[in-house]
Amino acid sequence: MRLATRRRLANLGVLAPPLFWTMLFMFVPYAIMFAYSFYRKQFPIFIPDIQFGNYLLLLTDPQYYTVLLRTLKIALLVALASLLLAYPLAYFLVFKIHSPRLRAGLYMAVIVPLWVSYLLRAYTWKTILGSQGVLNSFLVWTGTLSEPTDLLLYNQFSVVLTLTYIFIPFVVMPIYTSLEKIPRNLVEASHDCGVGPLHTFLQVTLPLSVPGILAGVTFAFCLTFGDFVAPTLVGGPNATMIASVIQSQFGTALNWPLGAALSIVVLIIVLAIISLSDRFERTGRLNLG
Amino acid sequence: MTKIIELRNLSKTFAGDVRAVDGVSLDIEAGEFVTLLGPSGCGKTTMLRLIAGFETPDSGEIILNGRDVTDDPPYRRPVNTVFQDYALFPHMTVAQNVGYGLRLAGMPRTEIRKRVGDALRMVDLLAKEDSLPGQLSGGQRQRVALARAIIRQPKVLLLDEPLSALDVKLREAMQVELKHLHQKLGITFLLVTHDQKEALVMSDRVVVLERGRIAQCGTPGDLYDRPASPYVADFIGTSNLISATVSAASGGQVEAQVGPHRLRAAAGSLRVVAGDKVLLSIRPERVLMLANGAPVPAECNFLSGTVREYLFHGNTMRVELDIGQPSAFLVDLQLQAALSGTDLAKPGSAVRVAIEPVNVTVFPADPTA
């Protein structure tokens, strides 16, 4: 057998299992879901069909599109909040901590929460923000409040807070990496050109860390967009998010075609965001030479 | 002449008790081309970084242009640096890189354009002004770094091994170019290098550093012909360093015994008496190989040995002689004719070499050796 042929066969052998896996558990389910989104609901079953009624309902019934818009808003807020918290943290770790051991330790401290169950971490905020929670007890004890408030929990604020807390490591990681990759002598070169620390940051450090920012923000946005645990645990009736609605369509509401259509819409939005950020990152990387 | 840089008793110790710079005092005149020369770890780059402001000294003072800048951050010092790996901003074009400092200083756009154009023309890179650093060759990046460093018209240009990343041909061309640029700009250049040839070619004055201290400071000719220590003699060019015992010393003349041979040398300022251990330094190219049976020229020392090996250098032939010392005695022969036309003694055969006393330098024997 010729070497080239043998190589091709070997490549195929290596690629086949993951390819098979992806086909079976990604593309086939997506295809099924895509097909379902055109079905018609006729209680208690779903009838195969090709019609756009489900999609039309999403766009016309405020019950659905308000949730979609709210999810968009919450995802943006979480992405923004985690960026504002993660960037200074990553910057501090990379540029202000000079001992490599301390830096590695602090970085681990940021990552460690990821090892704890996601459900548990979301639940923690319930005990912090609840009317009998840690924060309320503290505020009453200090006399700031005369009696516990229930304004802290079961609203959009608590959802944004919880999700920001949960997704921050995903934002810190790429920003940390991109900051670490910036050669220190670029900062020195900027100072050498007579430019002070603030403008050096704005002109050199920040632009060069954009790939990390994009990656982190995309993580936070997409993970929030598909989340249903946090709104279920700490969100109230006015903090319902799209994933919860989808879940109920496949569950109690028993409307699989509508659920499928919602899923497709979510999928399209998330894919659009990812490809957009990917394109931005590509142009950025080109600039880096 | 005015002093542009004054270093007073400068010291810097890094973590792990490494004394990078150890009580250095040095004055540099305006317009001079000075080179800090030494092997890696001698503190030359640290000295440059102290002057640029990227490091702060543990003690001592740095005075630039009559002003104490010891505690000033780098962006308030009238110096600019050409970094070893250029440190160009990868997200800015060549023109943006060069004009960066001026733009952030708030200079009008038209004025920046003009000065960037001038600077790029000076380094012959105007055609590349819209390229990104990633699209340039090493030599071109070097020029951009140079243009960026001179555009603010600094009092002192600091160059941190700027040519070390270039290949030999380009490096030699850039050495000449830098020298011309220095003459054209008239500002002070302070270069750091480990390449002694580069230092000799380019500088008005060379400062040889040894473990954070100044070993010797002088013109290239001074250092080569009158090295202050065996360290300098060995680091600048090549030297045969031979241990010897003084057999007689009188009237500025020293006679030293090396094996069966007696070598005469000028003592210079060195005070020695008979019986002292000394170190003789002899440049390989100052040695004359004697033809078989030829008489030793008058007043010359001579050594005899056997040829160990020939090393062909193109323009010269290096001969390694065994003269009964631990290390080989090197002789450089100028090849005035093609190699095939030169009559060389076969390896293993006995030869004699002659050395004029003026070409033998005497150092006190290193007590640690």
C-alpha cells in the first residue's frame, strides 16, 4: 500500500469515532428538532407538517417574545457585569502580582469554584439574598433595615447577580491568557515614548487584550442565554428566561413543536453571536501579525 | 563638552542576591557614542534599564542633562530606547508606531505626519509606512524601532543589543548605518552589546563591565593595546595569557621566565621584583612566525614549540602551538597569498616565533588562578 493511502486511512481511523459521535448526538438531534419545529400540535399528539405557525406565534405572542427580549437583556447584563469584574481581576493577577507562585495560587482560587456543583453555587445565593438570608440578617443587625426585605431575591437583579458570579471564571480565564501574552516590553516601549500608565493601558494593553475580552464576553452571554437553573432558583415570575419556557414546552405545556421552534431561535441567536465574535477576533489576530 | 549622563555610585541587587550593578560611577559627554560591553550577566542591560527608568536603583544617583532623574518614571526622562526585540506595537502600522509618542503628547496631526515622514526617510523605510510590524523583516523592524526612538529627539538614545537578532551581513551594514546616524543626529548614543567587534567598530568610548563593576573604560584603541587587566585583554580580541615568573626587573623593563624561555617586556606602571608571579598577555596577530633557520630579529623575544593544529579563518590562518604550557599558544598568520601558495610547517614539526617586547603586556598574577 502506498504511504499516502496508508496515511489517509490512518487519518480516517482517528477521525471516525468523534465524527460518528458528533453525527449521532449533535446533528441528528438538531435535525429532528428542526423538523419538529414545523409540526402541528393536536392534543395529545403532534402531527408532521410543514408550516410556520410556531415561529409566527413566537413573533406575535408577547408571552414569548418578551421572554426572549428579557433573556437577551439579562445575558447582556451578565456579560457586561462579569467583564467589569473579571478584567480588573485578570489585570491585577497578570501585571501587579510579581511572584509566580502567588499568581498561580490566586488564579486557582478563581478557577476552584468551577469544581463545585453549579446547582449548589446557584443555591448559595438563595441563602445569601433570601428574607431570612445572610445579607438581610446583617442589614437588620446593623440597623440599616428595620425589618428584612424581600427585594433582594426572586427578581432579575438576583438572576444577573447569581449568573455573573457563576460565569466569572469563564471570563477571567481568556482575559488572563490574552493579558499574559502581551510582551512586557510593549508597556515599557510605551512609557519610553513618554506615555503615562493610563494612556499606555488605553492604547496598548486594552487593544491587545480584545481577543480575550471577546472570548470571555461570548462565554458569559451564551451560557446565560441557555440557562434555566438560576432563574428557577433565584428568579421570580418576572425573571423567567427563555430556557425555562422551552423546558416547560417539552414538559408540562406539552407543546414540542413550539419548544422546538423556540430552541431553533435560541440556537440561531447564539450561533450568530459566536460567529460575530469569531470574526472580530480574527481581524484582531490578523493585526497582531 | 557637557556631561549628559552622570552615574554616581549606582547599585542594583536583584532577588537572590545577584549584584547586577555594583557601585558604578560613569560620566558620559554630550554627543558621545559609548558602548557598555561585557558577557551576559555582567550588568550591562541592567545599567541601561536603570538609565531608561525601567528599574530603580537600590542606591546611587542618575543625572540626565543636569537633572536628577533617579526617582522619575521612564515616561518623564529625556531618553529613548531601541529594544533588543524591537517591542513594536503589533496593532499599529509603521507610521502609527513611529508617531505614537507625538500623537499621545497631543502634537497636531500635520506636524506628526511631517516628522514621521522625516524619521522614516532617515531610516529609509518610507515605503512601508502603512505596513504592520508583522509584515516586516527583522532588519526593517529594527529600522522602525530606531525611527520611533529618535522621533522625539531624545537627549540620549539607548540601544539594548539592537543588532543581535540580525544575521552577520545585515548586522555589519547596520553598524555602519548606526554610526552614520549618530554623526548626523549629534545626540548621545549608549549601546549595550556582548559583541566586542561591534563595540570596537562603533564607539568613541567603550566601558568594559565585569560582574557589575567597570573593568576598564577607554577608546577602542586603548582597550585593545593597553588592556587594564587580563579580563579585558581576554575579552577584547584574543590574547595568549601565559603564567610566568619575573627573573629580573629594572628601568621599566621586565624579564620573565616561561619554561626554558626568557621574555622581555615593558613593565609600564606595574611594580614587580624578581621572583613575582605575573601573567603575560600576547596578541596572536602580533607574533611573527620565523622561517626555518631564519635568525631571530634583534631585540625580539622568541619562543619555540610544535605545531598542534591549523584553523583556517579565510583572511588569516590561526596556528595552535604547543609551547609546554597548559593551553595552546595562538599565532595568527596574515595570508597575503592564496593558501595553496603558502608554505606551512607540518603539524608536529618544531617552529620558532618572535615577539617584540612592546607587544608583551605584563599583569600581576591573578591570586585566584
